[in-house]
Amino acid sequence: MSNRDRIAHLRAEADATAKEKAVAKAEKAALPPAARKPSSKTSSKSSGKSAASTRGRVRIVWLVCDPSGKEVKQFPYAQEVEARAEALQLSTTTKRMYFVKKADVPAN
């Protein structure tokens, strides 16, 4: 099937769907108001906000953590090299493996 054929096929499907919706809307409008079902917009769904917008703004930082995963020091995102150097320095001085990970923190 060529690209032109695919586009024509998709257009025909879209037109058929639009006609079906128009017929359904006309039938619904023809019903008396008491017989109509409540619209889906009055359902108990959330207001449509995404989870990210309800969470608020966040910024990414680098965390230097000890072997148990507890945060030891925090660096801004732009200072990844310094964070890795700090983890290496802590690992060599304490003989325990420190690591760096990325984390989201609330923006101030």
C-alpha cells in the first residue's frame, strides 16, 4: 500500500467517524431533556490536571550518598563533576563506597 493510499484510507475513516458522531449528536438532541443521560463531564473524574502540575516545580540536583543510600551532601545540577569528585574523595578517605545520584527536589 502506497503512502497516498494510506492517507486516503485514513481520511475515509476520519470522515466516517465524523459522520457517526454527527448522527449520534443529532439523535441525542432529538431526545427530550429528561431522557438524556448525564454527560461524561459531570462524572467524578479529576479536574484534568496532570500529576506534574499538582506536584509543583522541581529542580534536579546531585546527591552524594553513603553506602546505605543516606544523603551526605547535595550539589546543584550544573556541578556534577564536583559531586563525583566529592564522592571519590569520601570513598578514598573512609574506605566505604560513596556514590552520586540524581534527585528531584522542590524548587524554592
